[in-house]
Amino acid sequence: MSDELLYAVDLEDPSGEFEPASELLNALEVEFSSFFDRENGTVRHTVYAVTEEDGRKNIEKLTAALEQWRTFGVELRMGSMFTIAKSEWAEAWKKYFKPIAISEKLLIRPSWLEDQPLPGQKVLNINPGMSFGTGQHATTNYCLKCIDRYAGKKKNLLDAGCGSGILAIAGALLGYENIDAFDFDPEAVEVSRENAELNSVADRISFEVGNAADWQGREGKYDLVCANILGHLLIAFRFNIVSWVAPDGLLVLSGILDRDFDKVSAAFNEVGMREVERFRDKDWTSGIFSF
């Protein structure tokens, strides 16, 4: 690990909720990590850059955005910019992640922990890197539960917007036969491949750099598609997204704020899919769609 400095700023969210601010930070296109600080019951979002100039640009972006975000009910307190060695930061954020039991069949475990699984429970060891999740967010957790639910019933899985690769890896551990995954961020794809190797399933998953706007997928399509993508992108690229789903397949849409889900559902109804399940967790809503 390099001793290169990171130029970071903390945003404290006293609401204790990950998701609304995470959604807005994603839209702002900054690099960040989000952690629940159990010591004081708040969420801390840390925005970082690798140069001082980019760090100051981040502060300018955030200063302009914070006032607007208040109209969405998101109140964040921003601190001053600070520096931290990348090697030190890589260890510091680990304390915020805990194992998550998805079901009796699957345990998500950060790679630096040694919690033991139940008898017969598969262990997915995950190393998220600097900006990728470990299944703690409601949207990723819902997708994991869907993959777990349909294991043995579906065989072709697509992880659209793979991030850390956690969904594709879960599919491999649970017995899906053909698994593809893509992300627009080359770093995310690299992290995904490393995590697949960590779990000894790299040879069972095809990871690619791609965009939901034009990614084609396999010729035989998929009987389970997990699209953990921002709501406005789901709507914009819905014609291409539905082309990934086999005639008897299911489409899991996640990463959607409550206020946007009805619009997303209506958009996919327009292109021939119907909503068959809706699940709300905190400020997020996810759902399953079929033809």
C-alpha cells in the first residue's frame, strides 16, 4: 500500500441514515466512503481526492451542494479538509464493517474478520477497497436476498453495476451457472475481480467495463438480472435494460430512493414489464419485475 496522501473532508449526517446522502454524493460524482459511527450514532461520509487541488474542488462542490440538499431533507455538517496516508486510511475504515447473515445459506464477511459460519452456510469474503460496499446498504442487501431466494431456480445471472462484485460472487457461491457482471468504473471492475479471486470463483464470472446505455450481454439473456443503478439511469436506459431479461426471467431494480420508485415502476411498465414485488427499507425502495 502506497504512503500517498489523501485529501479528505468529513460530512456528518446526524439522521443515522446512509442512503439519501449517499445517493446525492453519487450524483455529484465524487469519491467517498460512508460509515456508521457506532460510538455516536451518526453516519460519516468521507469525500477524498489524491491531490490537494482536487480536494479543494471537492469542498467547492460540496459547499454549493449542501444548501440545495437541504431541500431534500438532507442536513450534513462538513468539516475542514485534512490529509491522511492512504495506508493509514485503508486500515481505519475497516472498523465500520461487520459480518451480515443474508440467510442460513450465505454469510457476508469482511475479509479481515474471522466470524464462523453456520453449518452449511457459504461465506463470501469481501474486500471493498476504498469506495465500494460490503452489503450493508439496503439496496445491495435486497439484491443479495433475491439472489439467495432464486438460487437453484435460476441459472443465468447478470450483475449490472457490480461495484465490489458482491452480487456476482454471491451468485457463484450459491450455484448459478452463467454469471456476467459489468460496471462503468474500471476501478470497480478491478476490485470485483480481486474479490472473486479472494473467494476462488474468478473463473466462473465474466467481469467487464460497460455502461447500461449500450451493454449487450450474452445472446441467451438472463433469467435473473440485478440492476443496482441510480433511479434516473434506470429510466433513461430502460429499453436496453429490459433487453437483458429472458422471457421467463426476473429483473431486480434497486438503488432507488422512495420518492423515485413510482416513476421507475411506471417507466418499466411502459416497456412491457410489470411490478411483482416491492420492498421498502428506510429511504430506499427496490422491486422485482417480470414480463
